[in-house]
Amino acid sequence: MAAVSKLTSTDLALAMGMQRAKRHPIFLVLDNVRSAFNVGAAFRTGDAAWIEKICLCGISAYPPNPKLEKTALGSTEVVPWQYYHTTIEAVQELKQHHIPICLVELTTHSVPLWEFHFSQPLALVFGHEVYGVAEEIFGMADSFVSVPMYGKKATLNVSMTLGIVLFEVLRQWQIPTPSVSHPS
């Protein structure tokens, strides 16, 4: 049996041709996400999924920020981002570019994640850790999705939810898994 070794981020990036690869047309909109650690996790997950851009809105932390960097682990250098004073500004800009707005929120109109068909391109809006997406954004949304909850609690941490939703989108879009060949 051949020896097994860990792959580095550089190994994966080279294998995928990331220096030249087109980003996946996903825009993450963080609506007043109060924890800089959650924002950093969004950057790291956004890098893993090779997304187009993160829109940081309102009180959401933005680089440079030591707490954000602690969980981002350098991904703020590779994931495009922009700060907006309000989420309304970010959503209006995305809508001007004909990008459908999908709120990830538990509402009476939410479709369970596994039953929803995600369009390309796509903007996913994630809200405040306690209050969720601001209701003023609801009227601007094209769709609502939620992660099914089976336990006593009705929510997950925003960065956990972001990862689940983001990789379900890539799975539905049938984005190929990167492969790395190893010398024998």
C-alpha cells in the first residue's frame, strides 16, 4: 500500500487550476452577522467553495479584523468581498445584475433545502445569529430556503448553516470534486 500524506491548500489549488478557474457564481450576503468569528468562517467556507463574492453588511465584521482573521486563516486574501452600510444596498446591487436573491431563513414560505432547486447565478442571504435576516429584506427575496430541523432547537449556528447550504448548492449544480494525482 502506498504511503498516505496530507494535501495542502496549495496542492488542491494547483490540482484544480484555481489560478485560472472561474469562480462559482454564488454571492454570500451576510446581513448584520455580529460575530467576527462567524464572518471569518464564512470566508473560509467561501474559499473552499470558490464563490464569486461575499457582501458584508451592516454590523458584519470586515477585514482587517483580528477575530475574523483567526477563523478565516488567510482566506480574506483570496475571496473577493465588499462592505455595504446596509443589506438593502447589497441586495439592490445584486438585483440590478439579475442575480436571484435566496434568503436562508425559517419562514412560512421557506422550502426545505433538499427540495429546492438553486439557480445559477445565486445570492444567498444569511442573517444575524439571534434575529435572523431583517424582515425589510423579505420583500426583496425571490425565494426562501431552510435547513430542516429535527431536534428541539429550531436553528443552527450561521456559519454551520452557510456550509450546509453552500455545499448543497454545489452538489445540485454537479460541480466536480477536485482530484489530485499522486506520484506512485
